[in-house]
Amino acid sequence: MKSTLLQAAVTAVAKTLLLLSFMLIIAGCGSVTREIEQTSADTASIEVSVKQALISDVNIDAAAIAVSYTEGTIVLRGFVGSEDEKQQAEDLAKSNANEIPVVNNLRVQR
């Protein structure tokens, strides 16, 4: 009888530990999801901030410029009408990037 009670107690403890393990795993996944959501929100905020600055500048045709933020770097892609416009876009992006590096992959289309 003691053996049966001991087995039942061990089984109950094992089930409890297993349940706690699953709960910790699920809680950990939730924090990872929150981190991803926060990172996505930060990325979108940075991209929108730079794009809005480009749009508000009358000397830049922002419609042909894509702004992306990847791995700690802002990247400008697309086409502009001149070397001056390319440089202005880069300067504007840098001034709105909060010290985030900017890569200017814009191409001059004449």
C-alpha cells in the first residue's frame, strides 16, 4: 500500500512539474512575441518618420523612393532625378534617423 501511495505521489509531482514546464514555455513565448511586436512597431515608426520627411521636402520626389529599416540600418532604394536629389534624400534621411546609419542605394534616372 505504501508503494502505491508513493507511486501516486511521484506521479502527481511529475505531472505538476510537467504542467509548470509547459506554463513557463508558454510564458516565454509570449515575451518573445511581445519583443517581436515591439521591434516591428519600432521599425515601422523609423520607416514612417524618414518617409514623411522625404515626402514633406518639395525638392524630392518621394513617390519613387522606398525606405526600409533592417538590421540597424536605414536603406533608401528607388530612383531620383539627379545627383543633388539623391544627396538631399540621404541628408534628410540621416537627419531624421536618430543616428541610425543610412545606406543610399538610390539610382539617378535621367
